[in-house]
Amino acid sequence: MSGVPPFDPVIPATAAPTAEFISLSHLNPSTELNPVPSRGIDLPFFRRYVRALEEGGYDYTLLPYGSGGADSFVVASAVGQLTERIRPIVALRPNTTFPTVAAQKLATLDQLTEGRAVVHLISGSNDAEQARQGDYLPKERRYARTSEYIDLLRRSWTEPAPFSHDGEFYRFDGFGPGFAPHGGPIPISIGGQSDEAFAVGGAKADIFSFWGEPLAELRGEIDRVHAIARAAGRTTLPRIWVTFRPIIAQTDELAWAKAQRYVARVAETFRQAAAAQRHGTPQNVGSQRALTFAARAELYDRALWTRTAAVTNAAGASTALVGSPETVAAAILDYIDHGASLVSIRGYDTLTDAVDYGRSVLPLVRQELAHRAATGRRGALQADHPGNYAPEYARYAEAARP
């Protein structure tokens, strides 16, 4: 970076006034740092993990979905009963559950958790993974199916009388009234960066999800999805969800030493996995963008590091924020200033990192947002912890290289 930019205490017009935090629930101790061959649930570990999220002040937890993994609905129900406050986000592929059945299952979860259920719809980015569960719909048509699916979910939750449907992807007669959620319709999230994803998400989603990207590029993507929402006549714009893999330590210098150790181990884990299965160019636009950013530079903005994406072929959310808790909190605030109101942070040492973030990162962000609400001005955290805007940060990164 060329130098520390001047700090303006005025809150940007694009800033989200509040923010909530998301983690991802892990079922066993296996990590990208220390993979443990297992397809099972380590129940004591899972209980500890979910309890750590509750105690750490997280607001949501994502229950991921894959053809070889645990069922996200069942795990979400367990999270709901193990916590009092955490909102479980069910990752759901439209090809796996008929929409009226999904509406019933989600409403049941919402009733059991007294209104905490959220659903994240995964249209499907990988042809081979989709085919494992019998889905051969071309990628460009999957978002059209998701669009129809969203309409049917909401109608199933709200129609006061039986209704029939004869659409492109789904057909049924005389369904309903469906089982109702605890309160109003359940929030629906989607993600993706294809044109089709933007069209559906802007027009219909309550939440639109992005992976961590450089600030300027992400702001452009937020503007794009919000423009589509406005063109669709929406007065309430989709909330923006952004995901990072923070690597923190007591100081920026120590964080960089840790980051270099982590990336070497993650790269080796990925190399071993790649030996067992072929990894070509990712099909999804989000991963392609992440690899483009990684090829262009390793460091962006205050603390965004792309090498973790490069060594994993951008398989999933893989860009890191590196630094002290203060630097990482300041970087998160940069994204909040650009419009993100949902921030997902999950680490490489999953349980330990979740605890550390809850103790040292979340309170700093919330303290700053409380200061803004009370004073109408930005506090000093971002000014005092410039990260990559100051020359010593890049020196720490370079010095830590093996």
C-alpha cells in the first residue's frame, strides 16, 4: 500500500448501522490443519462447539450441506435444542427436497426454535457433486429452479387455503394450508456471483451472500444486487453476508508467523486431497474470482490475504483476514462500512478460533458499532490499527515467509 489513508470520523453513507456474526458448525475435530478421517459426528465435540458459539456471542451458525455429509435439517434441529439464542441456518439444495416438504421442515424447525430458523439455498455450482444425488439440470437453469423454489416456500408458509402449482420445475395439486412458521416467513438467503445468481437474489432473497473480496470489488457487487432489487420494485433491500477465514494472534507480526504456518499445512492437506480426486478450474464464478484476485496480489486493503484461496483452488470460502484482533476487527468494520450487516468468520483451528474470535474480535466490533450509535461518529479503532495501509504490516508478511 502507498501509505496510511487519512481517517474520516464521518460514518460512510454505505455503512450498515448494525452487524451480526455467523459461524459454521463443525461436527468433529477434523480441520484443514489436522484432518482426521471421519464421516461421523463426535457428539461431545459438537456440543462443545455449539456451546462455544453461544457463549462467544455469535448470532447464527451455518449448517452446511454436501452429498457425503450430515443432514443439515437434523443438525439444525440439534443446534436449536442445544442453544437458547443462536439462529441455525439450514443449507439446502433445491434438488434434494421438494419445496412444499422443505417449507414444512423449515416451519417445524422455526416452531421448535421459537422463530430462529433461516435457510440458505444452494443452487449448485459443481456438476459432479449435483450428479451424485441425481441432479443433471444444467448450471444455467439451476437458479431458475431456485427462483421457483423461493416462491413456493413463501406461498406454502402464507397461503390461507389449499393451492395448486404447475411450473417449469415443480407440479402439485391442492397443497395446504401448510404448516406455519413461528412468526412470519423464514428469511431466505442465496449466494453466488453468476448473472443468474444476481438476478434471483436481487429480486427475491432476504440475504445475499458473498465470499471475502477486495473492498472496491465487493462494493460494486453490492451495488449490483441492490440495483436489481430496486428494479424489481423492492423497498427492502437484501442484507449482505460476507465470509472470511481470520488468522489472529496478539500482534500483527505474530499473526503473520501463524498465517505462514497455517497456509503450509492447509496447502499440504489440499495436495493430499487433490491426489485422490481431480481438481480443475472451478465451475462457480465466486471461486474463479477468488483465484483471479489471488493471482493479482496476495494482500488487499487493510488485512485481506488471498494465498489461502490460491493453495486450495478457492474451494469454498477461503480468503483470510490476518492480524491482531484489533486489526482484524478494523478490517471487518471496513466491510461493514461498505454495507455488510452479516459477517461470517470461521477459522482453520475451528473450535479454538471460534472461542478466540468470541473473546477478542466480536467485542471490538460491537464496541465500535455501539460508539457509532451513541455519537453518530466513527471511533478510533480503524485509525489506530491500519494493518496493510502501513508499511510495517507488509514487512511482517514478507519476513514470516518460509
